[in-house]
Amino acid sequence: MNKLILASLSALALLGVAACSDSGTDNTTTQSTNPPAAEEPMKPAAPAAPDATKPAEPAPATPPAQ
């Protein structure tokens, strides 16, 4: 039984190394793409109102009932 477990683990390790190894047979190259010259880069959006940057204020506290 130990031999079967050892053989299974060895086979699994061998497949893992084979799948993750860099064999050097991949000769493909990648090239970045440039955006068309006619398009302008996006500009950040302007705030909708001058109050838009202020944090919200909490509601006023009411006195406890007596």
C-alpha cells in the first residue's frame, strides 16, 4: 500500500513539474497596442456642485423624553 501511495505522489509531482516548467519551446512574442492618435485621453469628471465635496452633517440630537 505504501508503494502505491509513493508512486501516486511521485507521478503527481512529476506532472506538476512538467506543467509548470519553462521548456523554451514557446517562441511567441507580444506587442503592446497604441491608442489611435485621434482620440484624446479621458479627463477627470468635475464635481456636480460646490457642496459635493463637503461631508454630510448628522441630524441634530433631540433631548430625551422625561
